[in-house]
Amino acid sequence: MKIKQLPAIFEPARPVLQKIEAAGYEAYFVGGCVRDTILHDDIHDIDIATSAYPSEIKAIFNHTVDTGIEHGTVMILDHGTGYETTTFRTESGYQDYRRPDKVTFVRSLSEDLKRRDFTINALALREDGEVIDLFNGLTDLQKHLIRAVGDPNERFHEDALRMMRAVRFASKLNFVIDGPTLTGIKENVPLLAKIAVERIRVEFEKLMLGQKPVAGLQDFISTGLYQYCPGLADAKDVLSALLLLNHWELENEAQLWAVICIQLQLDQGEINNFLKKWKTANDLISQVKKIVPAVTAIRQRSLMPVTIFKTGAAALHDANQVAKLYGWAILDKDLQAAYQQLPIKNSKELAVDGKMLITKAGIKPGPLMGKIIQQLTTAVINGKITNDPVTLLNEAQKIMKEG
Ligand code: ATP
Ligand code: MG
């Protein structure tokens, strides 16, 4: 197959491939960018594979960066853009079901394509548009099939993460996993326990944020992969309940983790423990802890100014997006209006600060000070008092007298 007009993203990279070829080596676009070109999907980055060894690439180009030279990856800098180029390689060993013991550079494209996970990811594209398809990836693309390259059982033994990748591509592309590949997953799920949770998380997040999360989720559940994910071993029923939901419009990781926490009915402390097990970033944990109670408030139509204030604009948006999935959402414009009506949007906007309370209201630094600021903030948010220094200082003194 020959593609007549490559998408614009390839244009500036073509001279790079031409230059490698002119030096006597082979060079191709490979992996996701080829698949997405044929599917007419958005292409977010392009990967280049070459028969040239890293040292040979560095001899051809003046400006390169060793981004992962031990794996064969060198970045070529050309007109301000970086192109990651990886030498054809084979992998062997895999004693631990996750990482090859040995990576060997080779000169043959077919050896490189053979080590790739699925036929749809094992296509190569010449800079002139010619597609090299050694494993019937084009047919599988047409049939919307995810099929392991070679024997699924062997491939999942080599790298158990591929099982998660299969279900995430099912979701990302709205494809079906081919029978023997699906069987291969079912028979090898326990191997997922060998994989670092961070790597599983990346694939799980892509699954949940894909085109058709229910497709990937269905396979994630039916294969039993969920049993080897942190905190999900007993979650079959609550995960299955998600399959009945239709309005999947999740936009980011925080929203999807909020959905999982809601399904599991986790309280604040449990959210913390659960997400720590998944090794998510602390920022994400605090965001999810704001989103989950806000979703409850939206659902119960009890969204009070204090909750809106504490949740903040970003988490409020996330909460309503999650609520949409469940059919609980309120109109985005009503939510925005409620937020805009807050007299202050954050504690810095309070017309007094600690320093003023000390100098002008005679309050001593200490725990009481914090409580006073909190009470003032709440009173302002609830519209009980206006946000001006005189009112606030009077109120502060009143609170202090009352103890
Ligand atoms: P995306 O568009 O989601 O990034 P992708 O296909 O580019 O999809 P990557 O994870 O970026 O996926 O991997 C790039 C390519 O490397 C894949 O297309 C595949 O050929 C190969 N690959 C990645 N991970 C594996 C793996 N665990 N086993 C075998 N091949 C892999
Ligand atoms: Mg990619």
C-alpha cells in the first residue's frame, strides 16, 4: 500500500529520513503514527526506526542528543524540532515477564517489527508513503482487530504489560481483541502482578480516557486483569456497573480516578490510601479528594457556597463532568454562575490578613488566629458579613471576646 499524501506532521521529518537513506541506511516511521495515519486519527508524535546504529546517526547529523542511547534512541535536532530515532533492535530474555534482559541492535526491519506488540502497531512507513506490512496489520486495521504479533501466549510471557495495552487499545480505538489474543490474556492475567504499578496505571488511564472506555473496561473485567490492579481485586461488580453508563466524556486523570473512587464508595482517607497504592501524584490525590464530595453535593442538589469555595473552579468543573457520566450534572452555566457569585474566590481575597488582625485587632498569633480567619472567611462566603476591613476587624474582635 502506498499513501499518496502523508499528513502534514510528517513533512518536516521527511528530509531527516531522506538524509539517513542517502547515507546508505534504512529509515521508517513506525508504531502509533503509522496506525493513526491509516485510521485518519490525530497523530500526536512520530517515531522513527532505522538500521543505522546510534553512532552512525550521530555521524550523519551535526546536532543530536543522547536521549536513550543504551536502547538505541538518539534525538536528531533539525530546524528547532527534535526527532527521536531508534535503531532496529531485538529483545531477548524476559526472565521477569517485564523487561528484556538484553537489547540487540540489528540491521533488519522485520526483526524490529517482530518484537512489537500488536499487528496494528507493527507497520512501518517509508518517507515516500509506502507502507510495510509484514503481519497483516492493514487487514486488522480494517477489521478493527487487536491481534498479537506471533503467539499471544509467548508475547504476554515476554512482557505482561502488553495485556493491559491490548485492553487500552480496544478502548482507544474502539477495536475488538482477536479471539486467540483474548484467550492469551485470560490465561496469563496473573503475570500482571509482575509489572510496576506505574506502568499499569498509564495504560489504565489511557483505557479510561479512550474513545470507547466501555469496550476496554469490558475486556479489563472479563479477562480478570482487574484482579491484579491495586485495590480492585474485589471490584468486579462496581466496575461492571460502569458498563451501563453511556455519557463518557471524561477529560482528565483526576476525573477518571474520581469515578473509580465513587464506584468504590471511598471516604477521604480511603481515597488517599487507594491512590497511593496506584502511585499517583499528590496533586492528583488532592484534586480527587475535592471532586468526590463535590459530585455528591451536585447529585444531592446541595451545593453550598462553602463547598463551591473549598472545591475551587477546576475541581468543580471536573466534578460536574463526572456527574454527567451518571446523569447527575447541573448545567455548566449554572455552576459557573454559582462560582462567580462567591464574594471571594480564595482566602487571599479576604480583606484582612493575619498581620492586620495582630496590629489592628490585637489578636495574638496562634491557633485562635487560624480559627478566626476561617470563621471570617465562612461568614463572608455565606454573605453574612461584607468583605471590608472595618467589618472584618469588628467581627474578629467579637469572635475573640466570645472566646
Ligand atoms: P499512542 O498513540 O497511544 O502513544 P503508540 O502505538 O504510539 O500509541 P506507544 O506506547 O507510544 O504506543 O509505543 C510506541 C510503539 O512501540 C507501539 O506502537 C509498539 O509498536 C511499540 N511498543 C510499545 N510498547 C510495547 C510493548 N510493551 N511491547 C511491544 N511493543 C511495544
Ligand atoms: Mg506513542
